[in-house]
Amino acid sequence: MREDRNRNETEEHGSNVSDIIDLTAHAIVSHMSPLEIGKMIHPGGEAVELCNVPKLVLAEHRTRYSQQELDAGQFFKVQGRFTFIMDHEAKKARGH
């Protein structure tokens, strides 16, 4: 058997398969809310409502995000630290 016949489909068409996977993943995630994304990324994390985020954490995040972005996004407490998941519209508006 020739060496090129031993390659599997992914090796032979790796970039095409990777592109399809990336496009499919993007399509799925683009329909998820910040809460859903946070639960996926941080399954052990705790979703925290904006009104329950400590003032110091909010003050620090206000240096990077507008109030509208904070209202639309989602905070998570992960291993004792806070992280913020921005919503899709805000990301698009920033050009991400």
C-alpha cells in the first residue's frame, strides 16, 4: 500500500475539516447568551447578577466596559475571582 493511502481523512483534508469545525462552533456559540457561554467555559463557576458583584470589582471593570456592556454581559465567580463574559452585540460593536 502506498504511504499516501495510509493517511486518514483528517490528515488528508485537515485544513478543510478544521475550517468546517471552526465555522460550526462559531455558529453555535454566536447563538448562546453570555450566561450559556460562561457555563460552558467555566462549568464550576457561579453566575453572579450585576447587583451582587462587589463594588471594587465593578469599579475595575468600568474602566474597560460601558454600563450598557456590563448590563448585557454576565459575571461569573470562578475559583474566588470574578470574570466577565461580554455579549455578542457589544463584541461586534468593538470590532471583535
